[in-house]
Amino acid sequence: MELDTGSLKAMFDPDSIAVIGATQDFTRIGGRPIDYLLRAGYKGKVYPVNPKYDEIAGLRCYHAIEDIPGRIDLAILAVPRKFVVAAVRDCVQSGVRSMTIFSSGFAEVGGEGAKLEGEIVRLAKENKVRVLGPNCLGMFNVVKGAYATFSVGIQTGRPELGRIGFVTQSGAVGSHVFSLARERQIGLSYWMATGNESDVDVADCIAYLAVDPDTDVIAAYMEGSKNGEKLIEALRMARHHGKPVVVLKVGRSEAGKRAALSHTASMAGSDAVYAAIFDQEGAYRAETIEEFLDIAYGCSEFPIPRGDRIAVFTVSGGVGILMADQLSDHGLCLPETPKRVQETLLKILPYASVENPIDTTAQLVNQQNLLRDFIDTTLESDIYDLVMIFLAHGGLSEAVTEKQLGQLEALRRKYPHIPCVMVTLVTPKTKRLFSEAGYPVIEDPSRAVKVVAALYYFKDRLGIVDRPSKDWSPKPFDWGELPFDTLTEHESGHILQTYGIPIPESIIALTKEQARIAAEGIGYPVVLKGISRKVVHRTEAGLVHLRLEGERQVEAAFEAIERTGKRGDDEPFLGVLVQEMLPPGAVEMIVGARFDPVFGPMILVGAGGIYAEILRDRAMRRAPVTLDVAREMVKGLRCFELLRGARGKPLADVDALCDIIVALGHLVWDHRSHILEVDLNPVLVYPKGKGANAVDALIRLKTESRS
């Protein structure tokens, strides 16, 4: 999918702005944009539009949009709902390139509002005009001073210029975040509020920022996406251009999840899908607004580290231990200081702790060059890739700050490629001093650790975009011939086999005699399973009998299953499946897939068998996946230790498991118009070289796909 960012330039980087519904009262939404644009020194032309006025704030006020000479890049619509469609029509007839609609009362209220919004969309599409909103707070371009917004947050101060582009689906949250960023001296390049997303959505904004030369980091507050494919492509564009994307996605509650028949569906709720997509496409998901801002700030200020070796310098042994513990929790490495370096450090300060974390003690207050000498000596060993410095409350003193920065200035020039994360309490003035000297500050050590962990999260994710190659041939099926939405295990198995997914040898039996003959043909021991389209947990229902060794056991099991199956009035007896009993010694896994309404087919692997839902140990990706991605999914599981041969057990055939993951991904991608979900549980993974086998299978189809 190609995303058109060129058509958004007129909206987000306009050379001319018309304000329809402009007013001389700068406290109203038609007046605020004019006030903000003039105070910010907007570099383009501003055209107020309102037949009531001839002049506003020294600017000529036009009675209608068509009276303005030349073509307008952006028209702001700040008029009551009943006038919006007419204003849109005037704009498109006048050749306006883009519109931002502040007005509310459209799709968000349904009914007549939704119809009016539909008319806006129709007019805009027919005339190739891009629309932000309606029901939105607008946007601002800090570089250009283009404040096309009525947010009251601007009245208390404009944001600082920075390299973070921020997009939000909530105007109120967006205003709060940008105000908080301003108070924390975190600069922005753009701020975009998407409102109802009748046209321009969060994905469009991410894509635009991905190619914008004034933006290095993209921060997005999200509540959902109407077009998953588009969002994925936008995230890939950002990744391709080496720009970290930090997402604050809300909506984790169980209320949004839907019950379904299989294990896979109960596990793969919508929030889990979003989490999987963000991880797959290299976006960092923050949990809080504080973390959201910290990570975006850190990524905009610190270079991505070259390696994973961290040195911690601290004035407090206790905080050093705290940081070491938390860095280790994130899987980060604190190599011990080399012995020769330790010896040199102890010559400088004999009572220092020099093993890493390196405790300079509070002596650095009296010995101004102590911190500089410690860091320089340590970094000259050339085994560290990132430095963290904890100065406690030292940053509250302007005098101490200036003296330390005077000593550290040479280090910034000597080691420009090594990120240096300063952790100290600061005043607004000392924070700016640190930042201007090239030492951005995170005030809290635990927050600083999260920032460092995020830098490492992006280290191996930026620049490279994984796109599965289309090197397989789809297998055709006539789905219309299937009379039911839920396929039996036997029907499901037939489809799986066409994609090379191994299943046990199985034969359907409708009578005891057929069951006995089937068992003898397969070879004992065998398994008998009652065939059902409605019973998911067949073991608990008494429909599965294992390790049957002879014809008497087979006949007895058949009779038991038949009695159990005939108890229900809503499903006829469909017979039994006689299946080979696979040998023991395998690790039980689950491999599944589900069609997500936003992102399409998702593939899942995790701990299987009866513990699938209890352990909830899983990894999920959007299908199809490559073999490398499948391996990454498996290696990320907690139960991977079992596959690696824990407690003396043999190494499992992980390659065979990954082959099943890849094949199932191809199946659900090729037939995404028909397949709702697939559940392979358990998949038995045998020792290396012995393969893997999908012992139980369920495929559910979309009802509408067969109509």
C-alpha cells in the first residue's frame, strides 16, 4: 500500500491559511487561530473570512472564500454545523487544497451528523481535497509558526521547537501532553489532532512525519484504527526512514473482547493484536503519559547506542544498585570494569567503588575534575556503548551544574557517539544548561532506565523492514461447498494438509465395525474422538479416548462416545474419528490464527495443550510471516526453555514447529476472505529431526464468506 504524503503538505506546511468564521473576539474558536498565527510570526499569509467584518487585527477580512486572490493551501472551518457543508462546497469550488474542520456534531453523534459528514467526504474526495476532522482541534507546525488550532493550551505558551512530531486522536489528551512537554522543555516539530478522521487519520500523520525533514521522532496517542493495513504501512515508513515511533495506545479493558469457541480467540483480544502489531513493526508502546514523553524525549536527544554495554557512574551506591537491578531486568549488560581501569580509578580516589556501577561518592563536589576523570578513564577502555550518570540533587545548584558541565564539556566532544544519560534533579534553568551542553536530563533513575531500555529496543528495529516475499503458491478451495461455519477436525485436517501441515492419520467411522476396521488399518494404539462442530473441549465432554490397544477397547470407546454424543438435542451424532496415537516425548504447543477486523489475519504460537489459556504464554504476529520471524516468535516464549531441552530433555524440533507457523500464515493470508480462525492445539513438537504434528485442529469460517 502506497501512502500519499505529498497531498498533505498543503495542510501541515501551508503557505496560506484562510479562517472561515473568523472573529475579532480572540477568545472564540474563530478568533484564536488568527491570534495564535500572528503572535507566532507565521511565515505565510493569513486570510480571515467573515461577511460581518472588513478587518480583523489589521488584516483584511474577506466576505467569502472566493474573494481571496490566489489559491489557498489550508482553510480552517470554524462555523456552526449547519453551515459546514456549504462552506466545504465553497472551498472546493475555490480550489482550496486542504481543510481543517473544527466544528462538531457529525459522525460522533450519529444520525443526521453522520450524513453531513458523509457529504463532506464526498465533496472532498471528488475534488481531491484533504480534510482534517471534523470535530478536531486542528494542528500546528512549530517550525513555520502555523497554528491552525483553537486549543486553549496555546494561550499559556507555545511549545518549544524540537524534533518530535506528535499526533493524537484526542484533542484534550493532545493539549495536555503538549502543555506538559512545554513545561518539561521538550520541543515539538508538529502537533496534529485528527478528530473524527473522516479523511486524514493517525496513519496519514505518521506517514507524513516519517518523511518530514524537521522530525526525528514520532509520538502518537491512539484509541484505535479503522484501517490496519494503512497503519502498518505508516509504521513501516517510519522504520524505513530510521525514525522511532512511540505509541500511547489506550483501550485494554476486557469489555472490548468477544467470546469465541477456541483457545486462540479467547487469547487474541484486540489489545493483544495491537500490541503484537506495534512490536512487529518496531513501534514502542508506552504505558503512561510520563513514559510516553520520556521515551519520545530520549529518542530525540540521545543517539541510538552501537552496542549493549552500559557504564553507570553514581554519587550514591544505593541508587547505583537500583539502576543495575533495573537495567538487568530489561536484559541490558553492565560489564565489570577492566582490572587495569579499576587500578587507575583507585589511584584517583582510593575509597571509590569501581566495579560498575562506579561510585564516585560525594567527593566529586570537592574534587571538580573527579567525574570527568572517572568517565574518561573508563571510556578509554573502549568497551562501553552508553553512559548513565546519577548526580542526585546536584542539578538543583546552578553553581555546581556550571562547574560540572565545564569539566564534562571536553568529554562530549571526545565521545560524541556514546549516549550519555544524565540523571539529577534540576531547576528549569539548570535543565536548560545541561541540555545546551549536550547532556539531556531525566530526573528519576528508574525513568532513565526505561529511556535507555527504549533506545536499545529501537537499536535493532530501525532501518530494516521485514516484508514476507510472495514465494508460495496459494491452494484453491471451494469454500461455498462447505455447509457449516465450523469445520470438523477431519474437514480442517484436509485443508491443513494441502498447505503441508502434518496431522495424524485419521479415518471417520460411523459404526463400531467401521471403527474396528479403521483401527486395525492404522495400527494400535489409536485414539477415538467424537466428531462435533459445537463442542470445543472434547476431552472434558468425554468425547476423547486415548491409547486404545485392541478391538474391545475401540468398540467400548465408540459406544461411550455415541452415548455422549446423542445426549444433546441440538447436534446429530456425526461419528468418530479414529486416529493414530502419536508417541510420547513431545512438547505441547499451540499454533493458531484469527482474522482481526482491523489488521486481518494474525498468527499465534504459545504453550499448548490444556495449559494454553492458563499460562497465556504466547507470541503473535500479522500473517504471513517469514521463517526468521517464526523463529523469533518461538524464541520469545517463556516455554522456549522446554523446547531447548530443559532438565536434560532432548532439543525439540523447533524448525518443524516454525514450518507449521509459516504454512499456517500462508493459509490464512491466502484465504483471509473466508477463514475467521484456526486453532491447532496441541501441536506436538518432537526431538530435533523427528518433526511436529498438529494433533487437534479447528477451522471456523466467516459466515458471510459462503453467502
